[in-house]
Amino acid sequence: MSAEPAVAPRTVFLTPALRILVETALALRTTNNRRLAEALVCSEETVKSGFRRLSGLCGTHSRAEALLH
């Protein structure tokens, strides 16, 4: 029986804007574009774009996965 090799966690360095997005999403316990845009005083498209960048950096497929990364 062979076990799959453990994968070391990847360090992801966030821009200040992405860090604020992550911190706000965690504080508000939501990934809702409208709620985050209102809290961050930005457009919903900016929030969507931020989550796309975050998912790309983390190599994840969902917002929840990216936030847990």
C-alpha cells in the first residue's frame, strides 16, 4: 500500500488590496460580492476580480478554498 506523497503548503504573498479583501471576507464571514463591495467601498467587479486573482495565486477553484488556503 503506497501513500500519496505529502505536498508542502505553498506560501502565497498577497498584495495589500488582496489582503484587505481576505481579511474583510473573513471578518464578515461572507464571499458575497455586494456585501464585500459595500464594506470595501468598491465595485462588485473589483471584488470578483480580487477573488479571481486570489484563486489563481492559491491554485484553488473556489472562493472558500482560497480563503482557507
